[in-house]
Amino acid sequence: MITACFHAKRAAELSPEDISFKEDLLLFYDLPEQLISKEEANKIAKEILMIDPDNATVKSIFKNNRLLMDHL
């Protein structure tokens, strides 16, 4: 699982304009192990919402984990 997270981070770095990679990365916050921090998840969510304000992945993860939506 950690390797998959590393590859998702790398893919998001190499193609920052492709939000699907950022969505994949954000899913690692939604796991019980939370392989990315709350701060990193918020940062990624902000980047996604700047491009797609109605992004279903972000909304789902915020609903499930109650990230700090007021900071978006």
C-alpha cells in the first residue's frame, strides 16, 4: 500500500494538471492507515477544487472524514 501511495504522489507531481492523479492520491487519506496527513489531504483537495469545484471525490472524502472544509 505504501508503494502505491508513493507512485500516486509521483504521478501527481509529473502531471500536476491531471486531477485524476490527485484524486487517487487523496484516496490514501480515506484509508484506515491514512497514508497522507490531514494537512496534505487539505492541500490536495484545494488544488482539485480550484479546477473542479464540484468534484465528487473530494466531497465524498470530506463527508466521510470531516476534513476542515472551512479552510477551502
